[in-house]
Amino acid sequence: MKTLSPGATIGILGGGQLGRMLAMAASRLGFSCIILDPDRNCPAGKIARAMICADYDDETALAALSAECDVITYEFENVPAHAVAFLQAAGSALAPPPKALEISQDRLREKNFLQDIGIATAPYQPVENEARLRTAIENLGLPALLKTRRLGYDGKGQAIIKNQNDITNGWKAMQSAPAILEGFIDFALEISVITVRGADGNSKTYHPARNIHKGGILRRSIVPSGADAPIITEARTIAMKIANALDYIGVLGIEFFVGKDDSLMVNEFAPRVHNSGHWTVEACGISQFENHIRAIAGWPLGDTARHSNCEMENLIGEDAANWQALTAEQGALLTLYGKRHQRSGRKMGHVTRLKPL
Ligand code: AMP
């Protein structure tokens, strides 16, 4: 990975709020960004140097991005394999490494990878049809969660199986897509660790956040998490172990379940900046976004220590209509993503409230 000089151009696949906050961090360091996204009005396109409006597998668009950019990164994990292969063949530098994308795009591969490197996960079995689902239920017991292997996010592509009557409808919900069945974990807490690994192989982690989900969507991230010190240390160690095993460059978000018996399991990881790390903008000297840009530019990583405790709240759907009250609230730090259309379930912005350390 070559070291980029200020003035270099960074390509970002995906122009949502994560791409927007990456582009803001990049511009602060003197880089410019080009966004590739099918939506001309995407949040990141509005603030980047340029935007290429095209599908992710459009070869003309990918060739233009490759020609203009010194490094290409992404803000979502479902980048089509074809786009990655095309950019690699065109000689583009890609970070994080495509291997991390390939693994995280498939829940079965992801869980196999974690088990292979000795990291605990929920018990799981692959499911290709209803008969296999019945066998998997015999093996894992109920309740259990059925999830599509690919293209699930924010709780989409998932069905809970509580009893035998849920089996047929649960399998129908997968729409014949290959799936995995996971044992249902009655966890005490969900936490996440944002890790950054530099081109020199050194990694750092941010303090774990406690995450509160509703309807499969992240609502709040709270720092500190309330987990005991040994759990925090173990989660940070596991996060760096995953980054090392992937030979990773950039920010990696890792979600954990903390069991009632203080056990730790990895639920999943995202090879990108992460919603549960937005608080790092306001509560740390160097945010996850800046550290991602530093890592992919081959620069030294910034300090991940926090100067404040905090709580980050996602503004979902009509929550964002409250912007006037939020800007009037003492100590509330508001970020809006510039999305023109508000839809229920759509992340429109977030607010971070700092608290003394
Ligand atoms: P995921 O798409 O895998 O991140 O799942 C979304 C949310 O569903 C997680 O953040 C958890 O709150 C819940 N969840 C996922 N997998 C499990 C599991 N095996 N046991 C209990 N809850 C789960």
C-alpha cells in the first residue's frame, strides 16, 4: 500500500451517510473524494469533489473511478464481487482488502472463519431447504433465528422460529435463498468494538459501545458500555485478532453478544466504518472516519482514546423532524445526512450527547 500525499483522490463505493462522513474526514486531511452510487441525490455525492452516478457493476463507471483515484474504499459490505474483480484487474488499490468483503458478505463463511480462528459465535447450521431447517432445529433447539446467508442488514432477511408452527413460514420468508439457523442467544448486552488497522499491521481499538436495537435497527450506542473490565479487554483483543487474520487495512466494526455468564460471542463484523462508531466524532480526538482515511492512505493512525463519555441516538424516520428542538438542546450535537425524503426506518441523522468521563 503506498502512502498518499495530501491532494490525492480517494474513491468511495457507496454514497450514504457513511460515505458522506468519510468524505468529510478525508477533506479535512486535504484529500478529495469521488463517490460512485446509483442515486444522484445520495448524501455523500453532495459534498464530494465529484460523483459518478451509475450501478456498482457498470464497467464504464468503474473504469472512470479507477482512472481518477489513488485508492478505492467502500462504505457498505455488499459491493458486488464483479466490481471488486474489475477494479483489481484495472490495477486499483483497494482497501479494506477484498477478502474481508467476501467473508462478511456471507454469514456462513463469516461464522466458519471466526470459528477457524478460535472465536466463539452463536451455534449455527447451514440451511438450504425446509427439511434441512427441521434437522438444524433438532440439533440446535428452539428458539432459533433463521437468517439469509447474504444481503441481510438491519434485521432484514431474518425470521425467528419459536415453535414447530413457525417452521414453514420461517423458511418461506427466506424466499428460497440459502440461509443459516442460529441458536437464539439470551444475551445480557450487545456491544461493538470499532477497530482500525494500519498498513504497517498495527491496530487500535475504540472503547466498546453498548448498542440498543429496536426492530433490528440500531437506536442508541452508549459509551462506556457497562461491561466489566475483563470483558472490555477481551473484546478489544478479539477485534484486533480478527483484523490481523484478515490482513486488514482500515476500520472494521465488530458486534458482540455479552452473555449473562459474561461469555463473549461475535455476532458479525462489518468491513467498514460503523453506525455504532459515530460517537467517535464528538467524543474522541480522532474519529473512526479519520482513522479509516489515515489507514487507507498509509498514514499513522490517530489516538482512539475518548475525552468524554457519551450516548449516540440515531434519528430514524420522523425523529429527524425534531431538528429544531435538538439544535436548541444544550449539549446535543446534531448531524443530519442531507436525505431529501424521510421514510419510516430510514436513518436520517444522529445526535450525540457528551457526558463527563
Ligand atoms: P444481525 O443482522 O445479525 O446483526 O442481527 C440484528 C439483531 O438481531 C442483533 O443486533 C441482535 O439484537 C439480534 N440477533 C441476531 N442474532 C441473534 C442471535 N443469534 N440470538 C439473539 N439475538 C440475535
